[in-house]
Amino acid sequence: MTSGVDLSRPQAQTVGSDEDVVRVRQLVRTVAVAVKLSLVDQTKVVTAASELARNTLVYGGGGTVEVTAVDNGRRPGITIVFADSGPGIADLELALTDGYTTGGGLGLGLSGARRLVDDFDIQTAPGQGTRITITKWSR
Amino acid sequence: MALSTDESGRLADLLTSRVDRVIQRWTEVVGEQLRGRLSQAELLRQVQELHRALVDALGKGAVDLAAEEATELRAVLAELSRGQARQGFSATETATGVFALKDALLSAMEDDQSTRTLRDYVAFAAMVDQMGLFTFESYVHTREGLIADQAEQLLELSTPVVKLWEGVVAVPLVGTLDSARAQVVMERLLQTLVDTGSPYAIIDITGVPAVDTQVAQHILKTVVAARLMGADCIISGIRPQIAQTIVALGIEFGDIATKASLADALRHVLRLTGVESGRRQSRREA
Ligand SMILES: Nc1ncnc2c1ncn2[C@@H]1O[C@H](COP(=O)(O)OP(=O)(O)O)[C@@H](O)[C@H]1O
Ligand SMILES: [Mg+2]
């Protein structure tokens, strides 16, 4: 598949609208295909990205997403960083609890996204914004 | 940059005293650009109308396009761009229709050798620039409206609710199920349930590339609303990768029936109705 995406560099996408969330999904799908993730893993990482990008939009008040094709020497993968300078998350453990939501959602975005990927790192503090890094390795 | 009152008066004079020259050169330049895509008569009509509106505005004392006295001129410009946008002219072609006035002014001023001429030309040209940019904006505005209309039509097109069988309606979802579309789907489905009096609805998600919690929540809400109206929903078209993702996310569809394919879902419903009519029959027999 010709992607039109330069894999040697991180691809950035701003997140300021619902359409941007769709763009993030498409970008992630393209890179996931390029690094040869299986269909199941593609779907998992695209879905995780959809959750986190929507959180960036809804709770973070918008932000940026960066998608990078990576390689740890043994296998290729995809790393995605979601960053916003919104209110941050005061109680991270609570936010990561299944079913917890402050926005009338299902409360499964953060916790579910963590289960869908291999590496999940979150840096957040009240007033400091939120920065989440996820990686999915090809197997 | 506004014209001075003097400049505005001189521009009006120039446009009226050299009206033939101006109109001739103006239509010539635009005609070259559009190369027959607009009839000569239509082109002349547009140019004359613009010319009249401009002279009119200047005559009333307009010193720039934003002026109160230029209301009519703005309306004429907007109407012109709207028409061109709808007829598929490009933004450049549309704006050129206005910018060509510069050529026409230059040719009308050629005979005049006074030193004032250059300064006047620059001032007049600035006014034409304003008009051109305004045209451009109106054009873009119209195009955006057209695109929004098309998107809405697509929205309607892409969410057909079909009657699959007596008492069974189905809605095949294709593509991205954003909130706007989810809303349309839900309303359509519920309306069709009412119109057909169907007790069963099948929501097929074969064409949805990713089911995240937002999509799931929309589906769950639709199912609950259908239930309140006495109808049962079945979700079909759950491909293996979607099933695994839904499980990992932790989404629970509870007691909602889910099937791998639309055919499976229909079979399931027919079996249910078969059992029911069977039951009813046996009751009658008893
Ligand atoms: N980027 C973010 N900035 C601030 N708060 C967030 C962010 N992401 C998530 N949260 C908080 O964590 C909660 C749980 O998020 P999530 O699991 O995605 O569920 P939901 O989106 O359904 O509310 C949210 O309701 C919100 O309070
Ligand atoms: Mg969420």
C-alpha cells in the first residue's frame, strides 16, 4: 500500500475537532500497516488512538498527536504521543478505573487504551496538561 | 486603504466619462480569461452591472468598499461570486472578473498625462483590490455552503434503513460513526420502527473500521431507545478483530444479541418469530 507518509520521521497531527480525531485514526492506521502490524493489532492501536485523541480533544481542550514508526532492534512497532495543555488529571488511579467518567462517557477510554497496547506511559498533574505515550509492537 | 473624497469623485468621473472604453477593455480582459465559458451577452451584462453599482456607490460618496454607501455594490459583487461559484468557475476566474477593472482603468487613463495620474491609479487600484478580495471571500463562502450541503446529503445517503423482512428492519453502518451521523442513524432507525411497526432491528457494523467507546455508546443508546419502543435490536457484522478490541476495551453489550453476519442475525430473528408464532399457535390449540 502506498501510504504517502514519510515513515522516517514522526508525523504530527493537531487535534482541535472531531474531524481531526478521524485524521489521527487514519494516520495511525497507515503507519500501523506500514510497520506490518497484524489486522488485530492494527485495529487495537487505532482504537486506542481514537480514545486518547478524543480525550485530548474533549478533556484536554485540544492538543497534538505524534505518530512514529519505531524499531527496538528485534521488531518494528508504532509509538504515538498525545499531548495537551489542559487541566491535567488530579487522581490518575481513579481516572484509570473502568467506568469512571466526568464527561458522561463509558469511562473505558483510558483504562481500555492501556489494555489495547504494549507500553502505556502517562504524565499528568493538575494544571500541567497531560502527555500519554503508547507503543504497539509487531509480533 | 480608503480613497479621499476627491479621488472617489475623480474615479466616478473617469468611469462615467470613459464608460465605453472602460466597459470594452473590461469585457475584453475577462473574456480572454474565461475563453467562451460565459456568453458575450452575459459577460457584458455582468460588467455593466458592476460598473453601474460602482459608479453609484462612488456617486453617493463611498470611499471604500466597507462604506454604508457601498452596500448595493457589495450585494452585486456577492451575487456575482455566488453565481460563478455555483456554475463551477474557479476562485481565480471569479476574482479576475473584478481585477480586470484595473486594466480597464489603466487604458482609460492612458491619454491623461498629468502627474496626478499615477497616484490616482494606485488609489483606484486599491479600491479594486478590496472589491476583488470581497469577491474571493463570497466565493469561498458559497463553496463552503455547497460542500456542507453535500456532506449532509452524504450523511443521509450513507445511513439507509431498510426493511429486510416482514417485521425486521436493518441499518448497515458504513464508515466513521461520528456523533452527527450516530444521531441521524438513531432517529432514522426509530422512525422506521414506528412507520413499519417492526419488532426487530438489526444494526450491522461490518463497514465500521473501528468500534471505540463513543461508537459503542451510540449503539447502546440506540438499542435502549428501540427497546423503550418495544423493539429488539441485534448487532451484526462483528468481525474477529473488532470483537477482540471490544473485549480488551471492556465494553459490555450485556444481553444484546450479537451475530457475526447480517445473515446470521436475520436467521436468529426468523427463528425467534418462528418460535413465537409456534407458541401462539400451540396456545390457540390448547
Ligand atoms: N487528556 C485529559 N485531560 C484531562 N482529563 C482527562 C484526560 N483524559 C481523560 N481524562 C479524565 O479521565 C476520565 C476517564 O477518561 P476515559 O477513560 O477516556 O473515559 P470517558 O472519556 O468516557 O470519560 C475522563 O472522564 C476525564 O475526567
Ligand atoms: Mg475517553
